[in-house]
Amino acid sequence: MKHATAIIPARGGSKGVPRKNLWRFNGKPLICWSIEAAQAAELVGPVVVSTDDVEIAEVSRATGAEVVMRPAAISSDAASSEDALLHTLENLDAPPDLTVFLQCTSPLTHGDDIDACIRTLIEAEADSAFTATESHLFLWKDKANAIGVNHDGAERRRRQDLETAYGENGAVYVMRTRGFLQSRHRFFGKTVISEMPPTRSWEIDSPDDIRIAQALAARSGGNHDGNAGVIAADEDRVSPGPFDTGPGDST
């Protein structure tokens, strides 16, 4: 029963790290890991990459994905992932029941993680779902006048006594397509969380992130342990400027 289409936004530019989606991780460009994870998921049918970049398009097709070329109007730093998803859906022959949004910056995602998020949405009769990890951090805001967000600093509690919270890991989002087309946002209606282990929840936003993700991949095994000692072969073409560590969307 494959009633879901996976869409992977992967533009060529970025104000922080240009062409990040082609960085090599354990011997393959980042985009390939997301495509192969989607292909390994039992509940996903077509896998489509949205890009404005010819090289990303070629790599994606060679890995077995369909490609929708994105116009410049929705390929700038101001463009959102939702823009890319909506444009892709508009260019498919028929909209799927479910849209699965994956990011190139989460190469540790397994096909099982994608299937689990889809099943979580279906079983909960939800409208949207996303992957996250359980968090027991003491959160604060305002560096100049620190205020506890999920706790009272004057009444220090044990970490295990904090209300359970979940940190969005940016790996998998699943939406009922009809509702997504109406809301034009990935979170709408009844939204549920599909929990992923921390060892598969690292996002790639800098060369250091690649080193950390490789260590996690080697620790967890699976299909990410080849060439674990090889850092991005083409890192020298990455801009040495500040890295874009905003919302994490690879768009």
C-alpha cells in the first residue's frame, strides 16, 4: 500500500553554505541518502526532488528519483520549503493521498523512520505528523535576563520531573495532501509526533556536523557505515563564511 509520495527540496544555493546538498557523506552526496531512505520505505511510492540546480538534478535522477525543476522565483534564500512542496505537487500528474517531506540535511534517516511517521499519522487519524526526539533539557530565554521556559529557576527540579518535551529533528514530515494544499503549511489540523532515536537525529549544517553524523552512523551501524573515516571530499569548495543554522530547512 504505497499511497505516499516523497518530496525532497534541494536547491543549489544557500546564503550560508552553497551547494550543501551535494556535500559528500560516507562516499555519497547528501541528496542520495534522502532519496535512498525514501526508496527503502515500504509505504512510499514515487520519490521526487525539487531543485533549481542541474547537477543536483543529474545526481537525483541517477539515484532513481524523479525531478521537478524549480523556477528562480521560489529558489532564493527567501523561499520556504512549503513553496517547493506546493510547486512540486502542482506539477505531478495526480496528487498523492499523503505527502512526505524529507530533508537532505538528515542523512541518518532510515526507511523505517519514514514508515513509522506515516503509520503514526494514519493510526492517529491525524492531518500532519513529524519526527522528533524526547528532550529533558532545561530551556531558558533572554541571555541578558535569563528566564526559565519549561521550569522555574527558583524551584530546581530533577530532570526526570520535567514535563516531557520533544525537539523537532527536521528529518521527516508527513501531511495529508488535501489539507496541506488548503493550509499551505506543514503543520495543520491534528498534528502528531513520531519519535526517532537521538542517534539518527543529527542535521548537517557545517563540515563539523558531517564528522559528528559519521560517528553516529558508525555507532548505529546500518547502511551508513561505509567509508566512515572519509570527510566531505569536496569541502574545499564550500564557502568559509558563517554557516546558515537557521530553521534547518534545506529547501
